[in-house]
Amino acid sequence: MSHRIYLASPLGFSEVGRLFYYQQLIPALQQRGFELLDPWQLNDTAELQAALALTDLNVQRRELARLNTAIGRINAEAIDRCDWIVANLDGVDVDSGTAAEIGYGFARGKRIFGYRGDFRLSCDNLGSRVNLQVEYFIQASGGEIYTQFEQLLVALEAASAG
């Protein structure tokens, strides 16, 4: 059975993040037969690009506010359709959008696999690796936080086989 995975991450915001996301993460998951729900692709529409290109900032603000509601709904619906969530936890703190997707996914009964290849401390105290609430949701969902990309892939394959 192929599992459908929602990719929660801020990786689309930076050039280096997009390189890892599109050249390593997505191909590795697709090669293992997973169906991916990529919010960066789901929401990269001509309408969004047109709004971002508006030169009148007041018009742009109004148009983006309207689109933001649609983007949030699209992402929530994608989480509802997924089997699992793979969440990138890199950064000084877990990205707020990723944290929200983790919380929503947990509330919807989704299993969450975290990946934090960033070795910097990003925790509430030495008893956690990231924000304690984010870590709780991941572990309580039956998931884990992996610090090496290969470990994440092995865990997903094992979960898929089991």
C-alpha cells in the first residue's frame, strides 16, 4: 500500500531549502513509492504569482489576504487526505506554519515523522530537541524525530512495510 505523505516545512522559502526539498527529499520519497502532498506545489498558482507581482502594496495586501485564506484551506484539506506527515524541524525554532500543521495533523489522527538535521539547540530545555509541544505531538502520534535523513527514510520504509 502506498502511503500519502503531507510535507510540512519552511524549505520553500529559501534557495538552499528548495535545493534539498526538490533534489533530495521529494525524489527519495517518490523512489520509495510514496504519494506526496506538497503544499508548495499545491499553492503555487498563477493567481498567487500575479498577486505577488502587484506594485500597489495596498492592493497586494488585500489580494494576498484573500489568497491566504484559500491557501490555509487547501493545506488543511491536504492534511485531511494524507496518511502521514513528514515535518522538517530545522531552524533556530520550528517554523510556525510547520508547527501549526503538526498540531492540526495530530488532532486529525495523523502519524508524524519529524526530521531535524540542524544540530543547533532549539528546545525549551535539555529534555527535548525542539519545542516540547511539537515534540509531544510527534511522539504521541506514533512518530519520532530523526536527526539523519537516511534514518528518516529507513523509518518510513519500515512503517510502510509494517
